[in-house]
Amino acid sequence: MGSETVGAVGAGERYAVFPFYLCLDASASMAGAPMESVNRQLPLLRAAVGEDPAVAEVIRFGVVTFNDTAETTLSLSDLSLVEEIPPIVAQGRTSYAAAFDHLRVVVEDDYHSSRGRGDRWYRPAVIFVSDGRPTDDRERWVAAHSRLTDPGWKRHPNILAFGFGDAERSVLAHVSERKPNRAFIAAEGAEPAAIVPELLAGLIQSIVSSSASVHTGEAQLVPPQVPSMVPIPVDELD
């Protein structure tokens, strides 16, 4: 998976903060081993990022979970100041629309709060993870996604989509705006219980590498390396 230069808000400034949002499917199908793995791995991510001063200086990390509705499980934070990430419970259906609508509000609010503290921002990254198909009507989730990715909105995030289980290739490609090396699906035979720790380990490395690029003055979003996942062709259509 290659890296990509970040289209940024204030990208010409060094040491602006680089926001990462993990947008995680917390529907009932994630219950059991997948969610248990998430709850084991998130503290490791918090420690790895929060205990490295060079990374914590520029990375801000938040967790949004979604099922029938969406909520902020961890507000966008400097992980060096976070004592724990609340455990996540899997339940309900899989509303992609709720996730995208919530992210649209959260990113806007976080940006203005952060700017009020004197921070500058690189364009935020959203790591979208789902093991299923959206349970919303297509028209509804597509409209919510369009609001989130509207190029006329300066804070629109770069989205990387990762799917396993019953997730659909064409849907993940749409979520990632059909851009190269932005959407990934589990390889045939890969077990969800093994994919989740790989994905979160890859996210740690993505954050570390992306933060290092900030210190060079050429910020890039470096996608996670997940051995059990393969890229979805960008020309795949619904």
C-alpha cells in the first residue's frame, strides 16, 4: 500500500496536528472474537502512540463507533493525555449513514475547537472498518457519504476503508471515493479474529509513519499495512 500526500488545511505549516479517526462498525455481527480483539488492541495503540513524544506531538486520535446510531467513543485527543479508551460493545444493525453523518458533525466541531486553542490542522484521516453491508437504504447512506466527502467543505477527510466478513467490495470502493490504495477487503480464508489485530497493528504503524512525515514538512497519509487484506480495484463499479 503506497503513501499519499495529504491535501491539507494549513498544510504549509510545520507541526500542525494530524487528526486520525477510527470509524468502527460496532454492530451485532462484530460480537465475540472481533470485538474482543478490538478491545484488547486499542489500549496497545493508545500506549504506542501516546508514549512516543514525537508522535503524540502531532497526532490527534478519536474513535467513532456505529450500529443503529453512531457515537463518539473517544473524543479526538492527544493520546499522551488519555488514560484509557472505553471498551466497545457490539450490538444492533449497521447504519453507514449514521456513521457518515456523525463524522461530518464531529470533524467540523473538532476543527473549530482545535483552532480555538491555536492548533493548525492537516486534512483529517478516517479509517473506516466494517464487517458487513449497510442496513440503510442506499440512497440514505450515499447522501450522508456525499456530505462527508463534499469537496466544497474544506475539512472533508481522506477515507481508507477496510472490510471483512459480509462487507461488499463495491460499497467499500464507494466509501473510499474509488481512489487508489484506499479500499481493502479480507483475503479469501482470512479469519476476522486474526484480521482485527493485524489491522490495528497496521494503524499504529500508519500513525507513526504519518507523524514522521509531518516532521519532515511533507505530511503524508501512510495507509496501514494489513497482510490479510488485499486492495480493491479502483475501477470496480456498483
